[in-house]
Amino acid sequence: LAMLKRGLRTFEKTDGKGGSDEHSSSKLEGLAFDGESARATAYRLLNVMIDNEHHYQQEQGEFVMAFAGYSVTVGRGNHFSQSFPFILESILKPILELPPFNIKLIVRNSAIGGIPSFPYGWCLQNFLGEDAHAISWDYGMNEGNGAGGLESYVRQSLMMPNAPPLFILVDLKRPRLDVLHKYVNMGYLSDPIALGGKEAVNKQLLALPEKDRPVGLQQWDEWGAPKGSPGQSPWHPKKMEHELMGWLLGMYLLDAVDVALSILETDENWREKLLHDRQYPNSAMGDASQNGEVILPPPITDVSSTGVTSLLHGAPLESDATKWHMHRISCRTSFLPNISGHLDSIVLSGVTKDEEDMLQPRDDSLFNGGWVMDVGSVERETKVKVEKVGGLGYIDMKTALYGIPSSGTLKLWLPYELKGKTTMDNDAATNYFNAVVLCEVNEKRTDKECNMLTDLTFLVGDAAVPKESVSQIKGVASYLKKDICIHVGIPIEAKVSSKDQGFGLTVDVTVSGSGVTRESGACSISHVIWEHQ
């Protein structure tokens, strides 16, 4: 119990009338939670049973837990299968498969080593799947004590089909705990969890001789992968810390299972009550504007310095500034693992076809006359080292389209993905699209590497984009103090065009900086994000 209290936080609603500690505190109620948080998680499981009965009629309903983050969640230094999401799976899966649940637990570890929370946060459905019931955030080492990136990520998660998700914060920093607690108090999150790791362990136990330690703390200093494998750094959890993290999550979810069983045993009207709650939700998430958009609260953190507040937090309604909404945001990315929406799908022309293994170096000649799907030198070197110890099961890779001046123009087509709108060719693009964002690979290169602001030129909707209409997104999409995304303005003259019974926006990208070379650092595009009007 003491270990759970140190390593796991759940959040219960408070009235906010007490002191700062009371207002911001999060609390765990012990192994027999039976609080609002565990009950909300129990309802998730019961709703999966209802969905399967009424809609899917499969042998088993599916509960999808999709984990995001970077190297900690990937399990660097260990085998991928030893990362904490799969430890949780081994604990919970056999329990949920039993009657009366008959639920198939699907666990996805979609974390990618060495990335910030954005642009990933704009691409949650691409990486995690639109069917995710639970999602996680693990970017604390990159984002200091700040909570702006987390709040933006939370707001993106509230746009997902199964919103609000069971939100798992892999971090115990107070400012980020406070954000989750406030979203619970406002009624937008029902059962978030904050997960620690080594924080849960009594250091006095680790000081004991190996044979005298509890079983779960034995071999605490050993990695799961062969000695010398990439990623065996002090900041990465070792094998038994991943075991502990999976166990902490498992204990919480098993308590939710107990609560669900109690409801099944004591309330014969549980189905009717949950179906009623769906029709008449008693939460802030049930409040929607007249066009069906989710209504959000005013943000807690300030991201105005980024220049793309609407993409991160949304915007206030014209009729009521106390209520915010977010336009549909679409993403295409070349990063892996990618469940849907690969960058290739929006490429019209300008790419050199190459069937070589991604870990094989590309010849310079490939870049003459087309952009090339490739990986950076650091990424390739790291992956090759991993292959030498058997691959370790990792599935993440930071691939991108790379271009130099001789590569010519990369032509993209961004489909308009809101239903119910029609248009004619040559209608003004600003009637349908609010913003376009391009992001590069976050990699360490030379001081002479491509600068997206100055070395690229753009045509959007067949209209030239002035240099002053291209701006760096500051702060939130940043890794190791390098900002990696730009906002490309949509000219008033830009027009939409039709394709495959739909319509969209063309974006032409050309490397205009004459000094850009592969050796110094080619231009790269790994994510394309656009906001609908």
C-alpha cells in the first residue's frame, strides 16, 4: 500500500475552497479505492460489454490501451516486450478475458524514442488509433516542469472518438498533476492516473543486500537487454522498474475490475443506467455546440507565444468566451509506428521511389530529381547498433522525406476531411482551411543544416506564400531546445482543388536555400498537420 501511495496518483473532485495544497493535491484511496476514479474506470469496462452486445456482437468486446511517449515508455535499454505497457497487459489481459467480462485487452506501445509531445499530440489517432480507450503522456524529461504541452495534449485527446480517455500521465511533477486535477474538477476527465516508477520504492530496501530485498526489488540494477545495448542510460528505467510500473497500473485497474464486479452483482439495472448516462451525460463532455463540436473550458496555461493557439488549445466561441472549441485537425506522418495516415498518402509527386531497406545509406544520386524517404544519421547508427543485439523488438523509427535544392518540388495534397461540406474548384481555400503546419525530424546536425524558415519556399493552393507568412512555432514543438515545426500561412489567393470525389489544398515545397546539402543537413518533413475551418 505504501508503494502504491508513493508511485501512483488518482484524482478526486474537490471544491477548491481550501488552501493551495488542498486545491492542487491528488489522492490515492488505497487498494479498495471504490472512489469516483475507480468507479469511472469500472464504467469503461461495463460500457465495452454493452457496446459488444448492442453493436459489435463479437465473441469479445475490445478495450484498447494505447501508450505514447518517448524512450522511457519504449523501454530503451531493455527488450520492447519488457516495457511497462506489456507488463500491465500480462497482469490484466487474462482477468478481463474471463466471464462475465469476456473483454479482449489490446495494448499498443506507440512510443517513439527522442521526441517532444508535439507534433505527436496532433497525430494521436495516427499513432494510437481512433479506437483507443486509454492513452498516455510521457514527455517529462524534455519539458521540464512546464504543463503547457500536457494541457494541449489533453485537449487533443478530448477530440478522440472515445473521449474522454482514461488518461495516464507518466510523471509526478506538481504543475502537471495540477492540470489533470483541474480537468477532473471541471468535469472533463473522470479517471486520470499519474504514474511514477522508482519514486515508489523505499530506498532503505534497495540498500539491503540483494538476497534480503523483496523479490520485486531483486536484480533492480540489471537491464533486460544484453549489457552494452543502446539506451542503457541512467535516466532510463531498468527491467525491474518497468515491472514495478506495470504492477502499479495493474493494481489500480484490478481494483476497477473489482468495482465493476460489485456493480454487476448488486445492481440489476446497471445497463439501463449506463445507457441513460450516454444519452444524458452528467459531465462537461456532454455539453456540445449546435454543430456537434466538443465544448472545452478556457485553458489553464498560456501558449500564445507559439503563434498557433487554436491548434493547441482551440479558440473561444464567438457567442460565449467562457466556452472554447477546437476545429478538426488532420495529420499525416512518416514516423513509425503508424496505424493510419502515413505521409505517403498525401504525396502527389516529387518523391524518388526507393525500395532499399531503411537502414541502408542512400546514394546522393537519389536526391537529384526527387525527395527521398530516409532516416537521419544518428537514427540509422542507433538502429544498426540495436540490430547487432537482435533488434530488441523495437518498432519505432523516425523516417522522413529529405530534400536538397536538386530534389525539386515536393507536391502534397491535403484533403478536406469534415463531412457535409461541398465546394467547387477554385473556391477560396481560407473558407475551408485555417492553418498548415510542417514539422521536421528532431535530430542533431551541423550549424549549417536546413533552416525551414529560410531555406524552403511554398505554394499553397497555387498561390505563393510570402516569407513573412511562414513562422516558427516556439516552445511546445521543441526537442533539446530545437523548435521543429513551422506554421505556413494560407494566402488569400489560395484555391482548393478536387481529387477522387473530394476536395483539398495543394502544398508545394521547394528547397530554395542554395547552401543546403546532405552533408550539412538536408531539409526534412516528417509531419504535415492542417486545421479545418
